[in-house]
Amino acid sequence: MQLGMIGLGRMGGNIVRRLMRHGHDCVVFDASPATVAQLGSEGAVTSTGLADLVKKLAKPRAVWVMLPAGEITEHAIEELGGLLEAGDIIIDGGNSNFKDDVRRAQGLMPKGIRYIDVGTSGGVWGLDRGYCMMIGGDRDAFNHLDPIFKTLAPGIGTIDKTPGREDRKSTAEEGYLYTGPAGSGHFVKMVHNGIEYGLMQAYAEGLDILKGVNQPAIPEERRYDLDLADITELWRRGSVVSSWLLDLSAIALAEDPELKQFSGHVDDSGEGRWTINAAIEQAVPADVLTAALYTRFRSRQDHTFAEKMLSAMRKQFGGHQETKKG
């Protein structure tokens, strides 16, 4: 199947590579000519801009926008809206606010252009592991693009089937799911990232306590010099707190036990804030998620080992680099 990809960063480029590995054809564009050329050398069809990319796609055209949320994505979708025709599909696979998806889908509807929002999780590991995708928007467009989503998803793999799901007919077990109308995919991904904040904070605080037990303020007979790299490795095996985030923590601590390469400055990418806003709108208590978000705000003023741990996890799963001061 053919797909156009706009934005060839950490995830966009690897989405193209995964698709090409499985026989799909990709037409690509990025603001960096060198990045476009690199994907071209790997088999993608290159383009010099959005208009050129659209010309190189067969109808019905499907264009995936994988750009940072906000103005740059808004401009790209607006330009595509003027280039595409009825029956074509625009996919936003970035971390846009779900409310923007609703507005865009409504704006494109009179032109007959179909809109899909894809909450995409997988980070820098997605090329090999696959991407978990939460997909909202036009149902017919989702069905048309099913071969793309099936290729990008992890597949059933070796994960045991959940008891009680034997009669369910769902793609969820394969790692992708149609969630409903426009915005629902990014809404589910938004809450997913809010939960991620809370999980990361729990690991970070727990490991900070384990590290802090070996300090002069603790009676000598109750001081323990604990090896956090070994403990996280231990917990990966049979523990109820095992998870991919714990796997990434173990990798980070194996590489740098003291996390010396991290300052503890932890950014937030927006979804955590939007999740808290949604909780307020619904009057749903979200104590843990709110506290985790506020800790990220505080980390920009006062750093602890826990915040270094958060920063290390973000680098492991998403390739996120700390923001440099000044």
C-alpha cells in the first residue's frame, strides 16, 4: 500500500522504514533535505514539498503528518486541505490535542477529505517492536488503511491472551484499535500519557527512597548500600511491578548507575496537562496524575535523584534530551 509521510524525525522516519520493510511504498518529505535524501537512499520516494508529495501519490491519497503538535502541524494540515480532493485521507499521528482533531475533521468534511487521528506510542523502539496505535476519525478511512496499521502494530506476539476475551472480535490484541469519531484516538493517547507520568513518578520516587537509605541521617544499623541496577533487574523478573518502563529504568541504571549524565530537568510534552484539564472538566479526582505533572514543573527549579530517573526514562523510551538552561 502507498503512504505519504510528512515529518521524518525520531518516529516518522522509523514508521517509514517499518512500512518499507514489509513491502509498502512511501513518499516522504521533511524540512531537512538531508533527512529526505537518507530515506530516499533506503527506498522511499522523495519529494520537495507538500504539493510535490501529493502529486506522487495515487488516489485515494493517504498522507500521514508526523510533526510536533501545534502551529507546524496546523499549517501542514491546512495546506494539505487545499491540495487533496474528496476521498483522500489526512492522518495526524503526532500528539495533537483531541479538540483540534474535532475542529479539523469538521473543517475538511465539506471537501470530502477524510481525517484520522492516531495516538502513537512506541518511541524510538517502534521500528523493531512496533507501535501501539489508538485511532479515531472516519471509520471507512480506518478500514481502508488497515494494512498500514496492521504492519505498524506489534502484532499478537508472545503475550498471553487475556482470559474472558475469547469471543471478542477486536484488533486490540494486535496493538491497534479504532476508538471512535474524530479526536477519540488522541483522547485515549492523552490519558495514556497522563498515566505514564504517574507510573514514571512512582518508579522514580521508589528508587530515590532506595538510594536515600544510605545517608548519614539514617541510623548506621539501618543504612543499606543498595545496587539500584541490580534491584531494577530483579524486579523485571516475576515482580508484580514489572513493565516496559521498568525495563527502560534497568537499562538506564546499567548504563549509568548514578545517572551522572542527567541534571533532573524534566519536560512535559502537553498530554499530561490536557489529561488534568479533562479530569477537571469531568470532575474526576486525579491526585496521582496531577502530582506527577506538578513534580515535573518543580524539577525545573530543584533537582533530585528521582527527577534524574524520570529524565533517564524519557531518554530511553522516546529519545528525549534534557532542555539545556540558558
